[in-house]
Amino acid sequence: EVQLVESGGGLVQPGGSLRLSCAASGVTFSNYWMHWVRQAPGKGLVWVSRINSDGTGASYADSAKGRLTISRDNGKNMVYLQMSSLRAEDTAVYYCAIDLAVSPPRGLDYWGHGTLVTVSS
Amino acid sequence: SSGLTQPPSVSVSPGQTATITCSGDKLGDKYACWYQQKPGRSPVLVIYQDDKRPSGIPERFSGSNSGNTATLTISGAQAVDEADYYCQAWDRSSEWVFGTGTKVTVL
């Protein structure tokens, strides 16, 4: 069974930094693209970023460019989201998710339980 | 990236058909998928690549995508289908984008 477990969320001050982690199991991790999606309290889903299977290519939503960096370690079955210059509007539950297809993408087949990031002074 | 617009809410009687639309520029030229999210839970993929159901998703869920509109249909809606539903689309230029979400009420 595929499992994704996020960690690293918490309370951070505006302008601060945080690194989220996501541990994957039950899947050949190095074969698949990984994504981060966020959801502000009471709001809808927002796609944040994705990274390809070998970590050589990534893309970002406009709101994330320049402040968020996605990376992965296929040896550890981990994907990360480095967040900097955080703003109040970055407050959200952050989910990692996996797409069990490559071309064409099929969607986000499995999701973690999410980790809450709160940006506040 | 282009936004995807969904109706905020849809109501359906048990056993009837619920139709949820997702509108976006040339959406039919992209791959669309749909997610179900219940309160306090992570989203679940219910339709991928426009009209395919993942393993374990009931046959009452179906999808289509043409022109500027993707559609999720729940045939014979049940109380357990009450949830928020989000469309998502992908193309090489805009990557992934989610719709605004639709709250489905079964009553």
C-alpha cells in the first residue's frame, strides 16, 4: 500500500523559513513525479510544485516561484519543500502527493495526511 | 496559469444524478481529473485522464471533457457522496491547476 507521510510543519514568523518533508513507502519512488499541494483553512486546493522522477526538473505555481524549492532524495524515498520569505498567505495545510503515471500524467493518485504551516507573529 | 471555474454548490436528491462542471479556456485540449474531499480528509482521485476511474472508485462516477468544459457525473448519488469536488487540469504550458471547488449536498 502506498503511504505518504508529511512532516516539518509548524508556526513560523513572517519572513521566516521552513522545510517540509514527505516520506514515501509502498511504491518504487524513483519512478514517479511528486507534487506539493496546499489548502488554506476553509479554502480550496492549490497546486504548488512538482518534481520529476530523477529530480532534474521542477515547476512551480506563480505564487511559489522564487520562494519555494522542491527537491527529492530517491535513495531515502523523500521529497522536500524548502520554504523561505514566508507570508501570512502561505498559511495552509501542505500535502505531498504522487502521480502514478508519467506521460501523460493521470492525476494525484495518493496523498499524505498533510502538515499545517502557520505563518504568524 | 489559467483558472478553472466550478459552481460553488450542487444539490441532488438521493438516487438522482449530480452534474458538476469545470470551465476553462480550451480545457478539452488538456487532461482533466477530479478529486473528492470530505471534511478533515485528504483528497481522493475519482476520475483521471478525462474519463477513467481508478481502481476502487464506484461506477456511478463518470467524467467527460470537451471544448471548454469538463464534467463529473454522479449517477444515483448516495449520502456517502456528499463532499467537496475539485477538478484539475494539466498541460505542458501551464502545468497543473485546480478548479475552485464544488460542494455537493445530497438531500
